[in-house]
Amino acid sequence: MIKRPWLLAPSLVLLLATTLLAVASCNLVQTSSTTVSHLGCSGQQANPEGNSSSTLTNSCFRRLLVFSKTGGFRHASIKDGKIALQKLATEHNFAVDFTEDASVFTDANLAHYDAVVFLLTTGNILDDNQKAAFERYIRTGGGYVGVHSASDTEYAWSWYGGLVGAYFDRIHGHSKVIQATIHVVDRTHPSTMMLPALWVRTDEWYNFASNPRGRVNVLMTIDERTYKGGTMGADHPIAWYHEYDGGRAWYTALGHTSASYYEPLYLAHLWGGIIYAAGGRQRVIAASQVLGVRDND
């Protein structure tokens, strides 16, 4: 029997307060853990306002680097490609940086990006140190997207040739800008699932110095019977993807014309390739975050 019942109420209040504090602490730990999982999709603190000093939020930006430096022919459609990629990135909650300054190819800077887009690049565009940094980036799970003349780039860099999948054929060149029929042979990929099995469109059609089949996963071929200028025969790949040296690579030979960057189907094709390439970086970052947590346990 309790001799001093007036002491019971304060004791119950203290017990209740202790319980609530424990529950709140538990929730705080869970909230913090969830927030950490949303630290920028590129491993950086995410913030829609772009203020790196702000408090953590659940907003999450993946980040793209679009590189359009040219050491040879320069496509007039580069400006249209930039406009299109900015619009696509905004619509899909991606951050995007555009540059033609090769000095950004450093370990520290590339680590910010989920994928690097070579938009209509040509010729020799990186020095040896920049090449080495880009190779390390891919080996840590980075993503590469090559658009059209990205295959007309860095012919003396054999590692890059393997990354892009095949070089443009400088001997046989390309067709005029002409209508042709594409066979979409793999419609399960994010870059082709929205396309018709036979896709008729107008572009400039590349020949390649070698057939990449066997080294890459072919997504589309061009039907040489439907246009003049093809030299590869019945098997003429025109878009593909593969995992390469620890990262992911996706390439499309489409996109020569300015009009391409206002075509809904082409833009869906391009964005699907970016999504594929960016996915590899996500896996490595997630794994490194888990390992970091375990190391601190």
C-alpha cells in the first residue's frame, strides 16, 4: 500500500516523459538516417536553392556534366542540344552543368556528377591528366553518354574507343541528311521502350570503322536499303549500351540536326540513355555510403 499517494502523480509524469524522450530520440535517429540517404544523388548535399550551407532536405538532385568541346568539326546543333538538355534536366529534377573547359576533368570535380554527356564533341579535347581523371571516374561507377560525333573524338585514345564502342568511319563518312528507317531491336531499354519497332526519321547517318556488336548491347540498327550512303551492310548498329571498366556507357549516333532536339521521340531516347548511364554511379555511391556507416559503427 502506498503511504504517500501524492508522490504517485509526479512519478508517473516522470516515467511518461522519459518514455516520450526515448521515442523521440528513436525517431530522430530514423529521420537522420533517412536524410543521409538523400544527400545529393551525386554524393553531395542536395538543395533546390543551390545553397550548400542550407539544412538537409529530402529534395535530391542528380547532377550531369554536359561537355561540348570540339577539336574538329563543330555542329551548329550544339546550342539546340544544350537547350534541350537543360529543359529535360529541369523536368526530371536533375542539376546540369555545361562546359567546354577541359580543365574540369579532375578527380574532385568529376566526383560531383552521376554521368558525363559528350554532346557533339569532335577531335582531341582532353590532355593526358584529364584523360586519366576521366578513366578513374568511370572505374568508380561513373556514367558516359555519347551523342552523335562523340564517336568522332579522341581517335588515339584506345580506352575511349572502347568506352564509346566504335569510332566514326573517317574513310566512308556519313550520308547526307536524309530520311531512313531504324529497326529498334531492343525495346526493353529505358532509351528505346517508347519507340516504335520501325522508326522513320531524318538525320545524318554515320558509318563506323568497326561493327561494335559483340562488345556492346545493340539497341537499334539502320536499314541501309532505305537511304543512300550506308556501307556496313545488313547489320549497321546505330545506338547501343554496355558496362565498361566499372562504369556504364550509352551511345547514339542520332542528333546531327538542330531539328532533332525538338523531336519528342528523340528527346525521350536521349533522356533514357542518360538515365541508364547515371544509374551505375548511384550503385557505387550507395555502396560507399553503406560502407562508411559500417566503418563508423
